[in-house]
Amino acid sequence: MLVDERARRLLTDDLLRVHGEEVTDILMAHLPPVGWADVATKQDLGNLATVLRAEITGLRGDVTGEIAGLRGDVTGEMARLRADVSGQIIRQTYWVIGTFVTCMFGTAGLVLGVLQLAR
């Protein structure tokens, strides 16, 4: 039997007449506010849990794959950056050494020139 608002009202009125307001309130609080067809059962919750676990497992696989892809991208990018920085350091080192040697030869030439003029 489907319990609708009319049936709930009849039950409430009868309970009030027989048991009084306090007992009626207690009993009516234990009835669902809607029909029993709208109440979730343990089986409904179990089915929902199974579906959610499957979805979470699928998402976990997707995220794991995405993270692996990102790691690969980052590893490749880091290797390119290392090579670029290494090349820049080598060029900078050659430039510093070349500048130093050029300054040394220039200074040596200047000293020799001054010594030639001083004789």
C-alpha cells in the first residue's frame, strides 16, 4: 500500500485521538516523509558503492597515465635545459679565458712597448 499525504493525515488523527500528541509525534517521526519506494536500501547503497569504486579505479588509472606522461615530458625538458646550460657555461668559459688571454697579451705588449721607449 502506498502511503500518501491523505493516509498519513488519517494515521496522525487516529494516533492523536488514541495516544495523545507526544506518542503521535514519536511514531510519526519514525515514518519516512515520502513513500517507501523513495527510500534507499542497503542493496542500493552497495550498488552505488560498486559503481563509485569502478569509476574511481578508472580515474586513478587515467591520473596515473597522465602523471607518467608529465614525468616523461619533464624529464625530456630537463635534459634539454641541462644541455643548453652546459653549452652556455662552456661558451662563457671560453669567452672569459679568451678575454683574459687577450688582456694578458695586450698588457705584455704594452709593457714591452714602454720598455722599448724607455731604452
